[in-house]
Amino acid sequence: MKKLVLGITFAAAGLVSTANAQIQKGNTLVGASLLTSNFGLNTDAGYDISLQPRAAYFIEDNIALGGYVTLGTSKITKDSGTKFTYAVGGLGRYYVSPGEQGIDNLLKHGRFFMEGNVGVGGQNTKGGTNTTGLDFGFGPGYSYFITPNIGIEGLLKYNGITGFGNEGLTSNLSINVGFSIYLPSKVPANVKSEM
């Protein structure tokens, strides 16, 4: 029993102390956002699904640069045209340091961040409007670390596509929910000594 209590204490201390280790220079972030998932239950209802896988490398502590791909499809009602959304481009994230936030982090296991992206993308609706050109977006988010290397994320984001087609600019606000896996660049010294 004594070993169990001691083990739980060290595990809890490890979670608190690693809240900053994930976002250090040299680490890699891999994850995805499930932008919208909405299935109607009545007979005329449609669906809206979008997935955004991403990968980024921490060039400095708290700053990550990488890329993303967006694929999505939606249909508002049974009789409306199916809309296909796509994009590819670069993204950047800045994680706010605890002292900069002005408030205590949620249970000391998470970080607020700002994310921005720019790339090439489009939206095409069968029998309707289409836009292809510059894909861009930005917004604040929060990553809650459920383990030292896995974070559940929420992100409020403005998304836009501007360019060519029969609609010059399309834009929306999205609430993104997803996850990220933070891969360390090296094995910590205390782990090496145990191997």
C-alpha cells in the first residue's frame, strides 16, 4: 500500500512538472482537429464532417511551425448539394507562458495558444457556389494534457477562403475539438540511466 501511494504521488508530480516539457524546442506535435461533426436525426437532416490533420516542429520553446491538410464534406438537407472542402498549407502556434496568461492554468495541466494558418484551398458545392484560392485562419485555443505527451484541444477559429470562383470570399467561425501528441526530441537523462 505504501508503494502504491508513493507511486501515485510521483505520477501526479510528474504530470505537473511536465506541463512545459511538451512545448520545448526540438519537440514535434502531431494531431488532428475534428472541426465539425453534426449528424441530423430527422429524415431531411444532413451532415457536416471535417478533419484537419497537422504536424509541427517546435523551433523555439512555445513556438511551433508546421503544416496542415483539411478535408471535409457536408450536406445541409437531403435535397441540397453536397459541399466538398479541401486545403493544404502551413501553420504556426504560439503557446502562452503561465506568467503571460494573467490567470492560473486549468489544473496546471494545460496551455492556452494562438494558432494561425495560410495555404491553398477551396469549397465546391455540387450545383451551387464554389471558391478556390487562399485558405487562411486564426484563433485562440487551449490544450489540456491528459498525459505528459497527449493533449485534448479546443480551438475557436475564424476560417476564410478567398480567390476565384462564383463566390469571392467564404468565411465562418468554427469550434474545433481534437487532440495532439507531443513527441520529445530526445530521451531524458534519468530515463537513459534506467535502460
